[in-house]
Amino acid sequence: MSDANAGVAPADDLLESAPETAYLWGHVAGGGQIERAQFTVSTGDETCANRLAVIAGGGDIDRRETAREYAHNTAVTRVKDEYRVTVDGDVVRSASAAFGLPVGGDAGGYRFDVFDARRKQLLRGLLESCGTVCFKSSSGTVGISFVHDDRALLETVDRLLDACPVDAPTGEIGETSSGGYWFGIDDDAAAGFGEWVYEGSDETNLFAPTRRRKLVRSLEEAENA
């Protein structure tokens, strides 16, 4: 896919704060694996994979079919297409150090202060990479939660939510049956956060179409419940 078809352009500097870099590094933090001079980020959305590769200035995209256990019930598995974007270069090493991203088996410190003015795009990347959105028929509300193996990342997400301009109170971080961690945004606030985090995304194309459609459907179901 060309840059024009992806709807985004390569970032001027991957280490500087901009909407596209905040979105990219949100995805890398939430759904990536990082080595010293390489990162691989996974997404279930082909358009998103192409956009991330373009923002990064180029990268290899590998499509494969994966079966994953559901985080809250390991007896349930889902088979779906997954797109893995691999980016190489010294900038990955520099970004890992600058943003406190975990490298190999080392723990991460997650320093995202540089993106304070781009918190919306950073949280959008994190939501699309390690968040879940659903319609909760039992309560007639939108459900938004974050799931990750690294508790430190979820603690970082929780602090970002606490500082965002819309009300997004959260529950305590708990353990999943698969050995990871999770927490959710309070049901009364989830819809408002979802609307805010995708606000203006049409103007930048910094979003995964399938993930945004899922949120829109959930919002519509909640409104009609």
C-alpha cells in the first residue's frame, strides 16, 4: 500500500512528539516486541499495519493466521488474521531508551511525558493494541478494558487515563486466567472516553478501521438499549 493509500505520511522524526509518533509508540508499547534495534508490532487490522509501517518510514509486514486464548477464559480460543510489522534501525534503540520501552527480557519504565500534548493519539494506539471494546448487554453499556502481560504498562495506562481531559475512572488492576493483568474503565464513563479518543481521527487517519467500527457499533447498541 502506498503512502497516499494509507492516508498517512512518514514521521519527520520518530523521537519527536507528534500525533503520528504518539499513535505508533502506543501501538508498539501495547502490542509490540522490542529487541535492541528492531521492533515487531502485531495488529489484526491490515490497514492499521500499513499505516504503522508508513509512519515508521518503512517496514516488513507479515500476515499469518493465529489462534489466541481469550484473556478471561482460556477455554475459549479465537482464530483470526494477524499482521506483524517489523521495523529495523538505530532509531528503535534510541526510542527504547527515550521512552523506557522494555527490550528483550528487561523491564520497561514507560516514560511517555514527551507525548503529554498528544495523549489522545497515544491512548488510541494503546487501546487498539492492548484494549478491548464491547457492548455489555447485561447493563446496556459500552465496556472498555485494557489487558497486558506487563502490569507496569497497565499502571502507566491507568495514569494516562487519570490525566486525560474526559472523566475515565478505572477499577483495580486484576489478574486474568491466562496469567496477565487487566483493568476496566467504569461503565458510566466508557462511552464518553471512546468518543473522545477517536475524536478527530478522520482528519489524520491515525486509527484501525476495524477497531473504530467496533466502538461505533457498541456505542449505537448502548444508545438503543
